[in-house]
Amino acid sequence: MAFSPILALYLNASGWTVPLANRKLASRLADGKEDPARIEERRGIASCPRPRGELIWFHAASVGESLSLLDLIESLIDERPDLNVLITTGTRSSAELLAKRLPDQTIHQFVPLDTVPFVRSFLDHWKPDVAIWTESELWPALISETCERGIPMISLNTRMSRDSFKKWLWLRGTAGALLNKFDLFLTQDRITAKHLVRLGAPSKRVRVNGSLKESSGALPHDEAARATISAALETRPVWLAASTHPGEDEIVAEAQRIARRAAPRLLLIIAPRHPERGPAIAEMLRSEGWRVALRSEGAEPDAVIDIYLADTLGEMGLWYRIAPLCFVGGSLVEIGGHNPYEPAALGSAIIHGPHVANAKDVYDRLDEVGGAKQVTDARTLGDAVIDLLEPHRSAEMAHAAWEISSQGAQAAEAASVEIIAALDRAAEKS
């Protein structure tokens, strides 16, 4: 196995960094980034007992990654009814959403900080039979300590952007040492597969599998809430700006101004990527003369509201069902774009900006079949909204996007086969 002096130094130093880690936790707690009732989980101290029997541990970076695992987890439990699942994340928002949607026999914990004593405490308690990382998180202590215990490790839904690859090239030896600890990589695309091999992952352990987000089911929603809002809207046309970031709210508001020249009763729903920005966005919009209501304040869109702020968690399935067309944010500013599968699976026509490196393959496929439309600024966004307010135009685009989103079941099936095989091998060794 590849040796990295930098990785060895990191791991040796990590054993002495508990005071620094505790100061970091105290700072995050003061900033509201940690749950005070569960802060000990970040030190590797479990808040519940380990269930008896086989246990798979999934680690997901945050909300999108964790939600993409739920259908897979349910299928694994169907296949192996006595199986238990632990899923770890690092954000409060992911914990809040998972609390509402976790399948039976599934436990959520916050991932410990990447400090050797915390990691060892975590692994001593949970003793997973198989460990699965999703997307691109590489925590050296967590990976190394898991490998040291002989726990099979799979990197699932792996994605590495060009920028991340370039950064890792500066630490190629360290990257190679970490990547060699994994038994298998199931990547989202060929670009990631090439990046991993160039960084030192054994090519025989790297397979292109597709995206789990592409194969995940439709987001849930509250039907009573949908009926209430639909009744309030009556026949008003509506479009959605989903997962917006700072700098995009102003652009979509200007696009709304342009589109309303063709459709004066048009309603814009803005669902910011970080809902806590809702009040600040509302203040900015009101200063520009818009009539605004906030979901977090219990308001509903009535006949006089111009822009409705959907500043709550866990309701994207509701907004995608209500809006026949949506702009997917993080793409008009250099964030890299967000998951288009969720609106595609729910029949919403998709508009996006040029900055979609995080999901370039799928946006290319959507654009190619007419399942999405790229815009560059407020003017082109406003014009696209006007065009897609024609029901036949939005329906054609939504159908094309749905066909792309429905092709991904094989990714989850292939992942399930590999995970079950890893469990069987672990059982044979024990």
C-alpha cells in the first residue's frame, strides 16, 4: 500500500489536536452550526446504542448526498431484513431532514471531527461491517482508522471536479495513499474515474456507475399543503427559482420583472439554497418595490404577492410539483450548479445558467435532448420564462427531462449488488 509522509505526519499530529478540535467545536456551537444536544457525537461519543447484527455505515457530506441514499438504503433492508444502517453527516440541516425521512432500522449520527481519538471512539462503538463514503469527502483520520480495522470501504457516487483534481495533484502522494485504502470506487462519470486513477487509485477498483441522484425517487410532499397553495394561486402562472445563492436572487427578480411584461399575474417562488437567508432576501426585494411573503412566517401566496419566499427545509417536493418550470440555482454564479434530477423527476421544465461543472454530464444530456435550457443573465432568463409559460413548451421539455431522470435505476441496483457482496465477504472473515 502506498506510503505518504504527509499523511503519516497528519495522523501523528492528529492524536495531539484534541484541544484544538474542542475549540473548533466551541466556535461552531457559538455560531449555531452545531446542535448543542448532540455535540458529543462530534467527539465520537454515540448518543444511542449499537444495534445487534450487521451494520452498514454510510457517510454523506450533507443534505443532497444523504437524501440520495434513502432509496438505496430501503432496497438494502428489503434484501437483508435484519440489516442495520448508520448514516453520518456533518450539518444540522441534513440531520433535521433525515429525522423526518429515515427508513426503519436506520440511525443518524453526526460524523466525528477528523481527530484520531474522536474517530477511534466512534469506531469502537459502532464497529461497522462495511463503510461507504459518498461523493467526494476524504477525511484522512476517518479513512485510515477504518482501513486499519479491516473494515471494507466503498466510495459510492464518487464525484471529483476538475478544480478538486487540480488541488489534489499538489498532494498526489497523499491522495494516492488515501485512495489505495478503498476496496472499490463507483463513480458518477468517466471524468471522475480518470481523475482517481491519475491520483493513484488502482484502475481495477474504479468503475463508472452513474449517479444515485439520477436513480432516486421523487421528493415527498405534503398533499394538503399542495392543495392549499394551489387553491390560493387559482389560475396564476408560477415559476420557481430553486436553490439560489447570493447574487442570483437579484437576477431572478429582474427576470421576473421582464417576464411579467408578458404575464402580469406571474408569481415567482424563490427557494434559497440556505433558507436562513429568507428574511434578508425579503428585505432586499421589498426595497426594490416587490410585494413579498415568507413561508417561514406562515404566509401563503395570495393574488397580490409578487414574489413568495419558500424559506423552509424539506419542502422542495412541494414547490417542484406546484411550478411547471424552474430555474436551478448555483448556476448563474460560480457555485457549480445543483442537482437537476429532482425537478426532472417531478415534471418541471428546467432552466439553468452556464456554471454547472458539478453536474456537467447530466446537464449536457438534458440540453442535448431538449430537457433543459441554458441562460446567461436576467434578460435571457426572463425570455426563457416567457417561452416556457406556453404549456405545450414546458410539457415537452419536462417530458424530455423525465426520460433522462428515469434511466438511472441501474446505478442503484449495481451499488446494491456491490454492497451486499462486501457484506458477505465481511461475514465470511468474521
